[in-house]
Amino acid sequence: MANEPKNFPSFTKLSLRQLTVLGAKFKFYLKDFEFNFGISNIYFDPSVLIEICDRIEKRRVYFHVFYNRCKMGELNEGSLMCFWIIKLMPFSHKNIPANEINAKIALYLLNNMLIYYAKKHKKKVNISQSLLEDIYYSFRFRDISKEAIMVLAKSMII
């Protein structure tokens, strides 16, 4: 086992395959966003989405190295997507403030990810309208850590 920084390889640029896999997950979790919110003409910065994918993959390596080859898991991956959306704000709309549209998108992604995960693992999502409103407010105005979003996501699966 390595414990010296020089013994670890440098993190390289993500491959097209890795970007495609994460991009497909974003697209899957965000399907019908514009339709469900009645918001069209949402733009995104591809370079910021690539940066988000890069940071998620770095966290995957972190889990592997520092948690004894532990896999990150879908809930943590989706939580990281939400975190980086609210921090880096890749989405924009000409009539909606950036923190508002990105918080809505992150919340929508979180909700869809939880529903998908619960269905896949034959579990249920424990989430109320009040909790969704609190999370949205937190995504918009509070300083919330990636670890807090991970714990929150895990706690909503029963």
C-alpha cells in the first residue's frame, strides 16, 4: 500500500467514455426538467459540466484510496452531482438568477436520483414537500457540504 504522495499517479484527463457515462447519468436524472417546471431555454456551460465530472471522478478515486477500495455508490455520486451544480452553477437562464435555476436543477436531480435508487433497490423515498422546500432553500442560500448532501440522500431512503 502506498502512503507517500510521490507513489500515487497523477489524475489524468477523463476519457470520452468516462465523460459519456457521467453525462448520460446527468441526462437521465434531469429528464423532463424543462417540461415539469415549464422553463425552456436553459443553457449550460459544457466546460463546467466537464469540471463537475472530473471532480466526481476524483472523489471516486478518493473513496477507493482512503476507504480501503470502497466504491462510492449511486447515492454519493448523485449527491456530488447536486453539490457541484450548486457550487459551480453550470446552468443559466436569461430571466432566472443563476443560484435559483441551479438550485432547482440540483433539487430535481436529487429527487429523481432518490426515486430511481429506491425503485432499483426495492426501497422507498421518505421525502415531504416541506423537506423539499428546506433543501431548495439550503441549496440556494446556505453553505452545505458534499458530505451533508450524501448523508441527507442516504437518510431519505427507507
